[in-house]
Amino acid sequence: MNVDGLVKQTKEVPVVIFHCALSQARGPKAARVYEETRRNILQGKDIDHEVIVLQGGFSQFQAKYKDDPTLVENWDKDVWASDWS
């Protein structure tokens, strides 16, 4: 799916969260591109919404919530054995 498609699919969603492993480069860039595209496509007809970057990325999220199956599915310790920080 391209960014235009994502904007159209999520135009009624009040909170959109972006992340990457650490949320230092790719996650913030994706959030910026999404917000710019959303502004261009919806041109003043947008709902109140938030575009958020997950602080610490999925690396910190999985470290904190890996044991909660309602938040993380199929967590594999071998995938996260390397230090992402």
C-alpha cells in the first residue's frame, strides 16, 4: 500500500501511531510523510487527529510488553536477542 492509500484507509482514525525498531529515523520520517500527504489529500476536510511516533520504538515496547499477549503476538526471544539500542 502506498501513502495515499494509507491516508484514505485511515482518514476516520483519530490516532495513527508510527514506529520502527528505535523510532529515531524511519518512524519519524514515515509520520512526517503521512501527515504531509494527509494534509494534501484531505485539504481542510480532515477530522481532528493525532499522528504519534512510538517513543523508544518497538524495541522498547517489546521489552516492556512482550509478556502481554493482548499487545504482542508470537514474541520470539531469538529475534530480539541482539541489542537494538
